[in-house]
Amino acid sequence: MTKQKEIAQNIAHYIKLSTKSLNAVAKELAISPSAVHEWTTGESMPRLVMFVELCRVLDCSYDDLLGKQA
């Protein structure tokens, strides 16, 4: 599995854990739901600033989304 696919799966996982809908996450980030969907499928990745905001919205760490183990 590529790192991009792993990150995409982690984003999808943490969205589910947050119990927020994809649309709610997109609204909090002030972006389109299709952009968030593309992150969950690996079609695209968030830019660094948006990645930081995504961690805040999902209440997770960068390492959680990047798949790094402590």
C-alpha cells in the first residue's frame, strides 16, 4: 500500500471515529465535501495548512493521520 493510500484510509477512519459526516467536516474546514471525499480515497491530499486544520477538526494528531506509531 502506498503512503498516500494509508493516509487516505486514516483520514476516513478518523472521520468515522469523530461521528461527523463528511459534509460536516467540509463545512468546518470551509471547503467542498468533494475535496474531503478525495482525501478519503487518496485522489488528492490536503495541503499542510489544511492538514493541520483537519487534525484539529477530527481531534487527532498528525501522527494519527500519517500512520506513525509511537
